[in-house]
Amino acid sequence: MKSTKSRAGVILHPLLRATAAVAVLLSPTLAVRAAADQAAEKEGIKGIYDSLKKVELDPARSVKVDNLQIGHDLMDITLVSGRLFFAKPWKEGERPTAAVFVGVGRAKLTPVNKLELHQFKKAYNDKESLDEPFKHAFIRFDGDLYDQLKDKMEPERADDETVRLFEKRQKALEDFFFADADFQVIQKTLSSVPVAGPRLVEFEGEKEGWLSYFHVPEGDVFGAEENRLVRHLRIGRSDFSNFILSVWHDKECYARGGDLEKEDHDSIEINNYDADFTVLKEGLLLDAKVRIDLEPKVPEISTARFDFIRYYDFFGKQKEFKVRSVTLPDGSPLPYLHSEGGALLVQFDKPVKKGEQKSVVVSYTADFIRPNPSVGSFLGNNVPPRLDVLDAEATTFSLLNTFPWFPQYGFLKRYTFDWRIKVPKPYIASGSGVTEKRWEEGPYNCVHKVEKEKVALSSWLFGRYIEYTDPKDTVRPKIYVYGLPKQQRQLEGLYREARNVVNWYEQWANPFPYDELDIVQMGFFYGFGQAPPGLVQLTGEAYLSQPQIVDIAAANPRLQPTFVHAFVAHEIGHQWFGHVVSWSSSHDQWLSESYTEYMSGLYVGNLLGEKAFVEKLRQWKERAELVPDGGSIWLGQRNGKWYTDVTYNKGPYVLHMLRLDLQAQLGPEEGNKMFFTAMKAFLDRYRHQNATTNDFVQAVSQTTRKDYAPFFNQWFRDTGIPEIQFTYTVRQTEDGKYLVSMKTVQPDKENLKQLRLPVALYFGDKKIVKFMAVSQAENTMQIKVPTSPDKVIANTDDGVLARVKSEKG
């Protein structure tokens, strides 16, 4: 997502912009009221924000420092010698919240654990720790640093170079982290309840340029960790794998123990969204009026911060979200700020106490409807201003549903909704929720969608669709399939496939979570699907006839002619893994993606035969082995460009190893049952919750009565794919039978993996499979068999994720 700063980053409702001069022309009473309004505005979010933007260095506040520690926890940042120049406070009587340092400093960090050390070395020139001298630092703080030094203040004016440095870092902060840092200061200032604020220290290293250390008590979107060290992204050079150098929890959190990914720092809970969405025929714009019903989870709040995308970019052209108003339900305006970084800060008319219900109405126009043209690429800057011009080029449209396209709070927080959606004829809309009714209203086709179960990531899309359902099929959920007219012959087949997948999941998991499931066509050659609650959006290729799919697959070696089976099974699987249970942080996203990918593979094997599943295993292994260090599933998006291969290939393969381990202990049939029993226990226990990897480990361990924490630590949190040297000998024994002696060696003794290696012994057209426990650098096992085996193959059918070299000794 690209953001430029050429547009105003702050919007205030016009009713709050009245001037005293205009009021004087109306009446003296109004002049007094306007003056009072202006005074209140200066104390509110707009006034604080404007004052923060105008902050400059204060010639009366400077201090000479020696060996001053300004880091936190493991992050050692020492101002060895030099001078701190503090900024002016945003108003008289408040404390400064920014400063710049000039002198000699040093930053040190040793990563907290083995995995963080591994990532740090990859991202930071193969170094095992940070030890970086610096001459300049920029600091945003909570006021505590000023309190610590205020008695030592002395007047000294910063030179021009230092002033420019301060102004440049302020601008860089806004460009890199947008305006959200100021929002945190505003919320703390207006809060009547003590809130621990964040700290940011940026220092200019001699080799790597500016690095940024954050301490955020409540964690952030990248994870629950309170501490992170990052570098600034550089176009063409950086991605998420080296953007974040290291993350860690506070020492006190590790000492306290427990599941550190589950700590709840939310200040509000959203109960319901009531919305009217209209796609305007002019300009392809979304006109929206959304009422947010919420309540505090803390003793009292004066503001609420929502995630709400401001800009999106199609091929270098920004698409803007224009907030028209933020009000109470009775229409009374509320002050708000909408940052270019995608944060909407709303100030309430009065403090809201815990247990009290509050509603906010946000009205906006969004230029963010994404056309799905039949040629399969974004129209970008060439989107015509009227839908009737688009008719010949694009026939389906979706929302930017992977972004907060309506104001949302927190990470995957759940809510109910009641939506009325209007789209220009001849288009029809479909999406999450139960279809209460459809009707026509002048030039619009309308639909009423309601979801009474709390959900997250809801969405809808529209197009020139044909609807198919089977009126004789009365089984829950009610399934509708929407496709374009040219693909209507395939709608019934997709309907049957969807019903088969739902039945298959319900056999192993629990009942489908919603009353309705809509299967809807997107544009062609997108190559992906999406699965909001009660909705599955499929790339157009899934709607083609089998001969057409065969033609496409002939030109794409990675696309199988039977891909639709796995594709539909994966996306429908998200209704369980993704919605029945969601993930707590980026560390746990594999619970959604890896699990649905593995289950889709099992579905294909059940549908097409065991060979189809074995082929899926081969593909997963082949792609997982592309990752240079084997990747850590736990790292999620921090795997950067290898995220897909780690999450969608290594993840499902390791789940297969879990199933294989249970089969090795209990036998194929009982082990298989135990795998699905543990899965169901997890889904039942954390239904409608955001779960962590530890939650899953506990569910598996308690169900199987075996501690699976070591398994997950080495295969999910750790990196690496082991290399195993397998040798065997066969000799006849005195009783006429044959003894097969096997040995495994793992050359990398620093990164040993424990696994059960499947070994197949072939006797003519028959084979027996034995599992060899690999738990140390070297392992042996012997088997006595009646006749000499024709051959012995280790890791048969790619049973474990390992590079196995076999030879007869």
C-alpha cells in the first residue's frame, strides 16, 4: 500500500470549523458559544493534533547527559555523552513528548532466543548481536523521560543542523509510521485512567542508517510482543523478513509465564454494525453509513481508535476514503481524525464508563471498489466513471476486504451485523450473513444481510450474476452459487462440490457454523480465493468447464486439471479454521492456512484416491524445500517472500507428520481417529475465539495424553529441514530368518529433529511399513522377517519432511 502526503491527513466535521467572526454576524450569543467551542476544540483531538504537528525544539529545555540509559528491557540504548534537546509541549503545563540527541551513543541488543537469533543474523549481516554506535537519536516518549531530567534543564538553543534533524525525523515518523504515534499521545492526554504509553527511540547507525526501537505495552498487529527493533523499509531491498530485526516480550512477562500471545489489551468491544451500503452508479464509489455499537472493557474511555483504510493504490493512483461525518445516532457531530496511515480516532461527547453502551455513526464515500475484469487484471487508472461503460469490460466487483474497508477495532475481533446493500441494476450483491430478503428500489437491486453469530472479516461483492440453488436440498447450510452468465452450466457442479465438502468437514469436525454459504465468482486469473464468514470468493478459473481447465493447466505446470476440488475444499475449510476458530496473532495464522490446506489434501485423497494425496504430499515437500533455511511456521509474515512456501506447504506437511506420529503409536485406523478427535476437541474448546498455537498444542496433548510441546517447538517454531543418512544391512540368522539392521545419522548435530521415519520393506508385490524412532544424532533399529526383502526404502511415500539419503550397507 502506497501513501503520499500531498493531501491533508486530518479531517474535521464542517460544523466544528465555525469561526468567531462568522458568529459575530449572527448574534452576540452565538459569538460567545463559538468562542467556547473553539476553546473546547483546542482541548480536543483536533487541537491537540494540530499543536503536536507544530511542535518545535524548545530553547529553554536542554540537558547535558552522560551515560543515560533510555532503552528498555533487553534493548540497551545509552547516551554516552552529549546533549538532549527537548521539544516544546503541545500546550503550556503539559510535558514534552519528543526530543533529539546529539553526541555519542551506543545501542546493544542480544536476541532473546534461538529463533530470534537466527532471524537477526539473516537480517543483520550475519551478526549475532547489535552493537551500534550512533551520533544522533530521535525519541518519542510518554513524558517520563522529561520528568527524570526536568530538574537538570538549562536553556540552550539548538543549532540549525539539529533543528533540521528534528524536523526531518518528525516527518520521517509520519511517512514511515503515519500519524498513529500522535494518536497515542492524544488518547493518553484525554484519558482519565492512567495508561502506559509507548516509547520510540530512533538512532542512526554508522552502517545501517536509521533503526527504530519500539516499546508498545499492548503489542501491535505484527504480534503480541511488547518490544521490537526494526529497520526502515527500502524499496527494492527490504521485505518483512528483514524489516523486523527482532521482537521479544518484557522480562516480567517471561517470568510470569502463561500463554503470552493471549493477553487482552483491548479497551473496547464492538457488539454490532448496522450499515447501509450503496454503490453509486456515478464514479463507481461506495457510499456508506455505518453505526458502530460498542462498550468499554476498561473503567472509562474518552476516545476510540479504529482501523479504517484511508488510501489504496491501483498502479500508482490513489483511491481515497472520504469521511463525511462522525456523529452520535441523533446526528450530533463528534470530533474525529482520520490519518493517512489508516487510523480513525473518535472523541466521544462525554466519557463512557465500563458497562455503558455507546453508538457512533460514520458516514463515508470510498473509492475502493475493486473491479474484476474478465481479462483478469485490475483496470487501474482506466476505470471509467460510469458503470454502463464498464459493462463490456468487467462484470464482477469486490471490496478491499483484506483491509479495514469499514471502521474496525483490534485484531480479528468479532461482531454481529445488519447490512442493507444496494447495487445498480443489472448487478446483484452477495456476501456474508443470511439473506433476509431481496428487492428492487428504482435503479438498484437490494439485499438485506444479517448475521447474529459474532464474526470477523465480513464482506460482500457484486456482479452480473446468475444465482443457482437446489430448492430440494433443505440441509443446513443453505447454499447459493453465483456465477457469470457464460459459466452458468458449471454452477450446479460447484453446488454439488460445495455440499460434498461441507458434508466431509462435518464428518470430522463440527456442524457448519452459519445458516448460509454463498459461493461467488471473482474475475479470471486472479489465482486465489477468499473466505469471509459464510462466503467463498473464487477466482474465475474455478467456474470454467473441464476442457477449458485442461487447456489452462497445459500452459501452467503448477496448475492441476483437478485443482478445483482442492481449491473449493481449502476455501470452504476456512469456515472452520479461520472463523469457528480464528488466530490470535501473526504467529498463529498457520492455524487457518496450513490446516485448511492439509484438510483439502485429505479431501482430494478421499475423492480421487490415495495416489492423489501422495502427489499432494510430494508437491508440499518440493515447495517447502525451496525455503533456504527451512523456514519457521511460527514466524508467519516475517518469512517474507517465503511466507507462502512455509505456511501453505511446510505447514500442512508437518500436520501430516503429526497424523503419522499418531498412526505409528496407535495403528493406522486408531491413529487417524485420534488425529480428528484432537482437531474436533480444539474446534469445540475455542469456538468463536482467537486461538494460539499453545492452545492447539494443549488440545492435542490433552486429547492424546502425550506431551506434543517438543514436536511443535521443533517443527513449528524452529527452522530447518533435517538431512538424514539412512543405511541398512540384511543377514540371515541361525533360525533361517533375516535380520534387517537400520541406522540413521543426522549430520547437523546442533539442530537435531525428532521424528518417526517410515521404512517400507518390499517382498514381491507386498510391503510392510515400520516406523523408526529418530530421536538422537544416531539411531538404530532391527527387524526380523521371514524372507529377505527385495528392497528397503526409507521415508516411503514422503512420510516425513526430511531429505533422506538411503543406501544398502
